[in-house]
Amino acid sequence: MSYSSKLVRGALRYRTAKTLESVLGTNISADPDGSSSSAASRLKLHPCFLSLPALALPAQLDRAAINYLREHSLSSPKAIESRAELMNNYLWSRQLSFDTQAIHRTLSSDGGVPEIGNVDACDPELAQAVECHPEEQLTQIRKGALRKMKQEALDEWKSITYSGHNCELYLTARLAPNFASVCRVLYEIRKRCPKFIPRNLFDFGSGLGTVTWAVNTVWPVGCVKEHLMFEPSADMTRLSEFMLQKNLVVKSPETIFPGVYHRRFLPANSQQYDLVVSAHSLMELPGTKSRHRVLSNLWNKTSDFLVLVEQGTKAGFTAILEARDWLVTEGGGDVFFFAPCPHKLICGKADSVCNISVQYYPFGLTVEKNEPSTELISYLVVSRGDWRRHQSPVIEEDPQFLPRLVSYGLNSEKVLVHDICLPDGNVERTSFSKKSTDKPLYYYLRHAKAGDILPCVQRTDFEMDGMPDPVVNED
């Protein structure tokens, strides 16, 4: 039975956590219009409230991107933006590549067994996926079994070659949403773990360098002393280096942030990093085994936090869920989930999509930036060891075991409905009536969005016995 088929009465089950009462007070108006602006300001200080206003690119990054296109692009601004929109649509609709696809696409033209030596040279990423499988494993696949594969597993997939004009299109399409997405995830780490200050960063699939810009936006510039950026595309690396120059007028190797290093190959050393990030890169990998191999490498390099971010599509969420499953089974006993999951059990939204929205002002050469756009993302943050060591002070109700909102509320004037991910692994569709819900909790839910933590405490049986049934449909 789907969780959405049953409606749970939240007012009967939950009461306000003390931390929220201390911020808002107990007599706050449940009606947002009847509350002072100071209440909204105080709410933003609560560590469970993680929503951000629309984010704009740093002024220097915006100027650098425009300068790069003016100096290097042979296309007009309108042509670039039109093609960039096509690339953005393609990235949004792209499917996740699985090993079965790699095997299927390497079948010989006469319908026989795969010929490993004849992998299409124009798609080296696919060749790498096939090489992960022993030859006997490929040749043992029966034609009948291949015909029974699900159609979606046979969708065309090719890795994108980020060179030349494609880099310009990716810059125009993805600079702003990629930056805002990573900022939102890193902001959660800083807000909930204020004692954590990263000293070094490992950025896998660094691309445009948006992770480096986001890290130095969320934390003060100079905190991170070393930025190691892994990017296999030479053209993308040159673009990133251009935008990271300290002086765009006088070309010099000096960068705006300290200790920026680019690498085209994953380092083989065992050095660990305070912050390891893979943003919008898992989808670029050609198969499950390839993603597992990279994930193992990234986890081994993590001393504190590992951050994974993908677009909030079904394919992007599947990539995050696949990584989550690997960390649970292979990551070891020092894997602690930080966000968004309040548990290590089977995901309650595995059959749908768990994502949040991030608002940003788009980067544009010809388009006005007055109206914010919305990006959906799926993400996962894990820590090596208990992340609560970075809290100051330690929050009384452990946020690791607090529910989290995982969908956008279906709100009427007097009833709020939210999907809530619980510490026991379940997802519940929960209603909160204005009449029966604690005022601070109702006020919080009025302002909260998917991704925010719910600062509540489950009522005891004794408390629930003494309460009247809440009214869900109020006049």
C-alpha cells in the first residue's frame, strides 16, 4: 500500500519541540499574516529551517562568465542561449546508464555475442563500462534474456564530450543552477554543524568550478586552503581556470581563492579531505560498477563530509539512491547519514522521487535576471563518524532522529498536508489542522518546504489519550 493512500493526523501524533518553542514562543499566531516579521526572522535562525531565498551568482563569477563568452565564443548571445536551452532539456531528460545497456550496445552487428575489442571508439566511457565485466560474463548472456530486458534499460545513452562549443553551452545552461544547488546543500552543513570549517576540498567532476565558488560563498574566503579539482575535460578545465583568475584584465596564474589545483586523473594517493563533493557527475558515469568504483574512491578520501548532488529527476534520484545503498552495505560502520535521510533503512520514497527545490537567478546574456527560476535536486550528505561532534551547542532533540519534510504541502486555509520521512524508514502523508496543532508547529509548517527538518516530538500514549480527535476538514 502506498503511503499516500493513508492520511495521518499530525496534531494527534506530534507536539512542538522545545527548541522551536524557545525560538518562536508558545503564543505565536498560527496565522502567518497575524505574526510579526520578527517571528519570521527568528524562524530562519532555527537549525531545522533550511530554506533559502533565491540565490544569485557572485558578481565576479558572473562577470568572468560573460567575459569568457565574449572572448572565446564564435556564436551570437541569442544563438548560445537557444542551444543552451536544448542542452539543458537534454540533461534533464537523460536516463541513468546501467551495465546492461553497455553490454547490449556492444553486441556485434550480426546479433552475436559482444566483441569487446570492437567497442565504439567515439564513446570511451562506454568502453570503460564494458571493460569492468569479464569477457566470459558477457558471452554467457543469452539472446533470449536480452530480448526480455525492460525497454527503459535499452534507452540510448552516450556520455557527453565537454569540449569547445559544448563547454560554452554548459556554462550558459548550468552555471547558475549548479552553483545554487551546491550552496543549498553546503548551507545545511554550515547551519547545523557550525563548528565544522573545511580546510581542504576534493571536487570530483569539477566542471565549471561551481563547487569551489559555492564553498567559498558558504564559508568565508580563506577557510579552505586547498581546492583539488578533478576534471577529465581539458577544455572545461581551461574554462574553470579562466573564471577563477584573480584579475581578469591582467592575465596571471593567481587565483581568487587560495590553493586551487586542477587534475585530469584521480590521484592515487591516500590523502583525505575534510569535504569531498560530487555534484552532477554520477550521471556522467557509464555504468553501475563504474559509479561504485568512483564512490569507493571518494569515500576513502573523505575525513568528514561526503556530498553527492544530482538533478531531481527520476534518473538523478536513482543515482543518489544507488550511492546510498552502496554506502549502507559497503561504507563501513563509520557511515553516518546527515541529510536528507533520518535513517539508514530502506528508502520510503524509492518508488517515486525524493527531491527539493532551489531558487536561483539565471545567468543570461540577453535574458533579464529579475525573476528567479527553480531547480529540483536530489542529494545525499554522509559523514565519517558522528557529525554531531561539529555542533555547538548540541541540540537537545537529535536532528538525526527528527522527521523531515519530503514533499510540498497541499495547503488549504485551515489544514496543511505534508509527506514526512520518519526515523523508522516510513513515509507518512500527514495533515495538521490549524485548530488542533500546536501554534509554533503550525506556524513552522506554514513556512517550511521540502527538505526542512520538522522540529517536533512524538506524543506519548498518555498524552494522546488525553487529547480530543483533531478535526481534519474544518469549516
